[in-house]
Amino acid sequence: MPYDAISAPEQLQALLDAVLVVETDLDLPSTLRRVVEAACSLTGARYGALELLDASGHGLYQFVHVGIDAATVDAIGHRPEGAGILGTLILDPEPLRLTGLRAGSGGVS
């Protein structure tokens, strides 16, 4: 399914749910997690992430991810710092599709 095609009733409901979650009384981390989960659901993605920039606009204030279990997160190690792929998106905030995330694979399209 192309990411810009939202037509099925369940997709429309998921989009509505994502919009409504912003208006709930949840704390910021819970709200961000639900937004990322909704985005993954709408696009069919296995993994998703959302970053909030700090006040300077150059570093990460908060990073939220879904689709990765705790053991994998622990194995990855430190959280993103706004370099690499995230640094690219901070400097050039345009949609970025990746074909692979393996070390050295490139995969940017």
C-alpha cells in the first residue's frame, strides 16, 4: 500500500485515532508513542521513530521508537544523538526512505 493512499475504513479510523490522541490528557511520552504507533499502523511499517529537537534545533530532546523489543534496544546501546541519519534529517528535514540499515549498506533513496 502506498503511504499516501488512505482509503479503507480501518485506515481512516486509525488516522482519526491518531488525531484524537493529541487531544487526550496523556503525558508527552505516551502521546508521542501513540502517534508513532498510529503512523506505523497507517503505513504498514514494522518500526517507527519520532524525534523532538532541543531548543537549539540541532540536538535531540526526546527520541521515541516502536517496533523494537527491549533486548534489541539494549543490544544497540546508546540512544541516537542527532548524528548519522538523524543528523541528515535535522539539517535537511525532508522525507527519507531507507532500503536497508545494515552497517555500511547505505540504503538511502
